[in-house]
Amino acid sequence: MKQSISLLIAAAGLSAATLANAEVAVIVNAGASASPSQSDVANIFLGKNKSLKGVDQKDWNATKEKFYTAVTSKNEAQLKSYWSGLVFTGKGQPLPTVAGDADVVAKVAAEADAIGYVDKTAVTDKVKVLFTLP
């Protein structure tokens, strides 16, 4: 019994370490000519720049956390507060969301002016990686 518990704890620790080390890729359509900077990407995902259509992930997960923390310097509570203020004043609406990495890749691959973020392992040849976040 003790050995089983030890194995479960070790496996959980290994999973958490792997998740913490996952890289996030910011992606655009494979045929896109635009190459926005990290600052431009932040403005797209904050609704300030409409040059590309941001595709956001629906649930707050490790990939979304890493992306927003690194690119916009906002955590979940700050992001919700930010969008609430824009919606309340009529100055903006949150970006459309999709279920997860595979859906982001599919939507970005299908729309020439879309941009999204996914775990680096979800990237396919149907999209182009702008940059990765370690």
C-alpha cells in the first residue's frame, strides 16, 4: 500500500514538472504573411489591435496561463477584470473561444487572418509558429 501511494505521488510530481516545462507556441495560418511581434500579439489578445483575429482557449489551463502571463502580464483574475471593464463600457468584447489546442490549430489553419496559442506539441504543418514561450 505504501509503495502504491509513493508511486502515485511520484507520478503526480512528474506530471506537474512536465506541465510546468511545456512550451507554448503562438501560431498563425501557414500562408499568413503577417509576423506580429510579441507586443502586437499582446494587443491582439487584449482587443487593442484588430489586424488579426485572436482565437482564445475557453478554459483556464496551463497553456492559457503561461501565454497570458508571458505575453500580456495578466493572470486569470486580471484578465477577467480587464474584459469586464471593456464590456461594461461598451468598448470591447472578449475574443471568441474554442475548446482546446486541437480546435485552436484547426481554426487558425482554416482562417487566413487568425492567430492563436497552443502547447508546442499540438503544432502541425497546417500552421506557422511565430514564436514560442519557454
